[in-house]
Amino acid sequence: MFSQFRRQRAQPRKFSYEPRFFDPKKDERLKQRMRAGRNRARPKSKQPAFIAVGLGLLLALYLYLNIDTIVERAAAFGGMFFGG
């Protein structure tokens, strides 16, 4: 009974927009290009870091094997300045 006297509230109009010059194929190509560009920006491997670590380890090995020669030369070089 009460439903007969209840008024319907006015609903706001729904927004609908249809672009004038929309090309779905062009939009899809653009999305694919953007996805491809995003994937290209990432480095594919960590090869430069691996090479740097390898060279650092080789340098440490060289210093470890030749530490006595290096210390002797450093002492001789210091002796030139401070007498010895």
C-alpha cells in the first residue's frame, strides 16, 4: 500500500562518451608498442656486474699471491722519503 504513494527519485543521467575519431586497431597497436617498450627498458642480464665481480676476485688473488713483493716495494718506496 505504501509503495503506491512513494515517488521514484530522479536518477542522474549516466555519462556516455563516444569519441569521434576512435580507431580500435590503432589503439591496440599503441598498447602493444607500449608493452614492448616497457620490456625493452629492463636489463636482460647481469653480465656487467658478473664481469666486475670476476675481475675483482682475480685482483684479490693476484694481491694475495704477490703480497711479499708488493710489501717490499712499498717499503723501499717509503724509504726514499723517510730515509732508511
